[in-house]
Amino acid sequence: MKNKLLSLRWIVGSNYPMKRGNLFSPSISFYEQDYLKQEIMEENWKDIPGYEGYYQASTLGRVRSINRVTNALSKHRNAIKRHYRGSIKKITLKWNGYQQVTLARDGVHKRLLVHRLIALALISNPYNKPEINHIDGNKGNNIVSNIEWVTSSENQIHANNVLMVQVGENNPNSKFRDSEVRRIIDEYKVIANYKILAKRYNVDPATIRKMVLRKTYRYAEVY
């Protein structure tokens, strides 16, 4: 049992920061060890949409490449088979703390968020909700039971009530109330000009552009 738990710690340690006090630290309680063991033993893999036959995501929050064989030409222009051995993908951190991996297909390399890959592969989204929420607030915990599809407003409610984060108009640094954001976006649908709206609301055109594209003020629900 001891060796198995050490092995489980090593597996999870390859994906999660080893920070003392959280679920994935080297010194965790027996209750947490049992929970972790159950999650590990129930690890299931599914193809990542758009990368079928290349990469898979697991219920444990890991991403791997899979064994595959491709046709190629040797340096003498002879037809050969190339064998690629699958492996667990290395995770890096974005500036905002979210985990990401690099996936490649047809010569195109992309850095993608791990929690989004897990959700796309393993969690149904019948209502086409656009965002993904970490239920416990830990960006490093991408176990499938800890993430869910949400709307922007649901994400805001979670941030306010669970994580105690001030977002949207509740943030004292916010320049606009949610109702103003909705009005600006509605006005842009008619005017279609960032500069005019920027002058009207005394802000930089880039501020209006990011708002309209929902890169900022995402928590304001727009009807």
C-alpha cells in the first residue's frame, strides 16, 4: 500500500504543484490519500475533439499523446512507417496561473488550457456554455469532478460567493457598471465605431474594442 501511494503521489506530482497543505502535497492526510487513490484508479481517457488519434485527456486532469504510425518518405524517397510513442504531456503555467500544454497536428503547434481540454473531452455541454469553472477555486486541480461548464454570470456568482473575488461592477476599479456595458455593446451594434463610443464615454478606443469583443467586462450579462 505504501509503495502504491508513493506511486500515486509521483503521478499527480507530474501534473500539479507540490504545495504543502493542498490535496496534492507530499504530506497529505490518510483521508486525502484514499480520495486520491480512488481518483487515480478511476482514471479514464478520451480523445480531445479536433485531435482524435493524436491526443487524449483523462478524468484525472492529465493530457497525453497516443501511440500512432504514419506514412513517410526516407531520405532516399522510399516509403517508410514512422512510429510515435505516446507520453504524458508536460504542463507549463500561464502568467495567470492556469495550466497549459502544447499540442501539435499537421505542423501546427498550439498552447491550450488544460482545464478546457478536459472539459471538451469529458464533460457534456448541452447548453453551449462558454466558460469553465474550477469548483474549488484551485486552478491547478483539473480533475474532471472539479470543473464545470458555466455562463459568464454563473462564473461571476461563483467568484463573488465562493472565492470572494470582486468582479464586474463589484470591483472598485471598474469604470463601468454592468448596465453601462450592456448599453455600450448595444450601441456598438448600431454605430459599429470604436472611436465614437470611446469619445462619448471618455475612454480609449481599445477599451471599447476589448469590451465589445468580451475580452474585458466578461461578467456583465449581455442579452
